[in-house]
Amino acid sequence: MENRDYCSVTAVWYMWKKDNGKEQTCTFMHNNVTQITLTKKAYFNFPPTMVKITGNKPSKTGAILTLTCSTDSSYPVSSLEWRKGTKTDINENDVINNNTAPVVMDAEYNGKNISQNLGLAVTRAMNGQRVSCCADDVCDSVILAIDTTSAGVTVTAWMTLLVACLIFISQLQN
């Protein structure tokens, strides 16, 4: 007599993001009679497809630049990395240490989206620099355009003009 104590079956399911976290059912039948039904929630990893930076546009040195980076759905939730620098290759720019806690919310396909604010004190040296936010190799960047005629530069220019006028007036009096 043949031993038939066990059976091995392999099933292949083609899954899409929309199937993530949904119950999948497999029914084993013999002679058109259900022998066993197995149901399991299937979860699989998928990265975000979009990262977006939004925020105010700094124009003056000394102002606070507030940017927000957000992603669309991913599973598991992605982590965000902020960078700043002048290089075209984002990975060559300096990592910005951001202590602001990210906000994670439920998203499409039983995934999660994440967003995080970044606050930077604007300096003249930031003019032309790229600020980037990346999640799982998907990135967005903004190029900073800073008004380099800050109040300090303007005051210096007015002081120089004032001194020149005083010298001119004193020479006229002599």
C-alpha cells in the first residue's frame, strides 16, 4: 500500500499593489469536493513612486525656510533623507540632520505615506544650493534662490555712501 500522508502543492499568484494586505484564498478540491480552504493576508514590499517637496520660497537671508517632503504609498513605510549642496548628483551632497519627527499615515494599497518638515535658517551661502529629499531612491529637489542683498549688505552700502558724502562736504568747506 502506498503512503499518502502528505501532499505538496505550489501555487503562483501574480499580485499587484492593489492586492497588498488583502485576503487570498486557496481551495484544495478532490473529485469536485472541497477538502480544505486556506485564507491568508498577503503583504509584500513596494517602494513609493513619488516624492514631493513643498514649502515657502525664501528670499532674504535670516529668514526661516520651511520645506515639507512627502511620499505616496509604500510598504513598509519609507524613511526620508534630506540633503543639501551644489552637486547635481544628490548622493554627493551633505546629509541634513533633521530632528523633526516624521508623520506617517495610512495610504493606498494598505501601505503608508510619510511626510516631514525641515526648517533651515537662510544664509547667503545657500544661494544656488540644491535641497533634496529622498525615499528609497526616489527624490525631489529644489534650487534655492536667495536675495544676496541682505539688510547687512544694504546697511554697509549706506554707511559707505554716507562717509563719502561727509568727506565730500568737508572738502567743499575747506
